[in-house]
Amino acid sequence: MPELPEVETVRRGLQPHVEGSLIERVEQRRPDLRFPLPDRFVERISGRIVTAIGRRAKYLTMHLDDGLSIISHLGMSGSWRVEMGGEAVVPGEFHYERSKAEAHDHIVFHLQKPDGTRGRIVFNDPRRFGFMLFAEDGLLNEHPSLSGLGVEPTGNRLDAELISSLFRDKRAPLKAALLDQRLIAGLGNIYVCEALWRAGLSPKRLAGSISGPPGKPGVRAERLAIAVREVIADAVAAGGSSLRDYVQADGSLGYFQHSFSVYDREGEPCQRDGCSGTVQRIVQSGRSTFYCAACQR
């Protein structure tokens, strides 16, 4: 399933084509995705102008000029394809070929940009685990999909003091705490493994063990805050990871997975300078964890 960097890559790919554009018409080719599409879906968004494309955790938000917002989730295999000026924008080379089957093009937005250019964005989802729901702008954070989400793992707000506060007295493994969407929103299995390696912290240590006393965050919390922010920033800059069915908004795939330090590298030498350890794989809460026991303590 796409993680935060993939979703942010999609947002940035859609933004220049969608923001400010008029939704001239919408093709709804099936009544549901993971969930039934909202009542009067086509009627309520046709003729509206998209004022902004946002993101909250792993959700995309499309804001319309009448105060309505569309909350969109990519699910396991969902992607947006941008077709403008009569041509599909597909830069770069494919690592995994995206679905070209029209049968999987479930929702099509026909757009007119402010400069008069016409085109469309197409939501393609072979497995149909994605979804689109409505929310009013003023109530967006109260929507069941978004309410209760924790802080975003981007920007300076996620600092050592906040992490110390969030994890203090928690006896869950550190990896489990990082994946708790109520604490930090948007982190997934891949980038948590990568951030823990960068921070030199074991995924098995108790989350509370990295917190210092109130007002004095521990050095481990400082290392983790920096590592989380940097690994997310690097992944976004690289275009996200090229997981099996995932494609970027423009149809291309990111290649950050080729620079993963521990994820899916079981049995390989640790890449940290001076470390002679080997990447191990363990299972935590049914998910694979990759780490180096020699340098992650």
C-alpha cells in the first residue's frame, strides 16, 4: 500500500493540472470502489472548480469552490493518470508496468484548466481497495477517516520534545508506536524501518525508553525525530518507492526503493560505515521488520 511519500508525490503530480481547473464532467464507471461512491457523486462535483489539492497522512483531499471536499485513498493499487493536451504524461522508465486496462479506469474527471487547456485525470484501481468520500471543508478533520490522526511526520513540528511526549511511558515496541496513526499520522512499514536504521535504534526497544524527563527530551528522541523527517523528505524528493502496483500521478514510478538501507535487504551487509552487521528480518504484529542488530540498539 502506498505510504505518505507516494501520496505526496501524487498530490504534487496532480497539483499543476488540477488546481484552478473546472470539472466539466465526470464519468463514474461503477457504483463503488472499496465503499459505495457518495450519493449524487457526479452531480455534486460536475461544474465545480478545484481550489486546492491537499494531503492528510495517506489521504488526498480535493477541495472544491462550494466548500465540498473529496477524500481519496489509493488503497493497494490505485493511481491517478494525468492526460492533458491530448497526450498522457509518462516521463521516465517503468520498473513495474502500470495497468493500462480501461476496465480499471473507474472514475474520469474531464477538466478545463484556467488557460483553456482541456484534459482529464483518471483514477485506475485494479484491486478496487481505494475509495472516494465527501466531506465539508469546515468539518474535514471531523470526518471518520481523518479524525483522531496524529501529527504529520513532516516539518519542524515533529521534534524531539514532541516524540518524547508522545512515547513517554509507552511499553509498546518502538516500531509499533511509530506505526500508531493516532500518534504520528502517515508513517508506514517501509519508512519506519528506514528511519529506525538511520537513528540507530532497535525496533524492539520499548517506545518509552527513548523519552527523557518532561522538558528534557532524550538524545534518542532527537535522533529519531531527525531521521523520520529526513527519510520522508528524501523519499518525497525521489518520488516515492516503486512498490508492486504503485505509479505516480503522471504514470511514472519512483525509485527510492533502490536506495533502501535495510528494507527488504535481509541477509545483506549493513550499509552503515564501520558496521560489520547483517540485515535481519523479524516479524512484529504480522509485519516484516528489517534492521541491523549490531548497530541498532
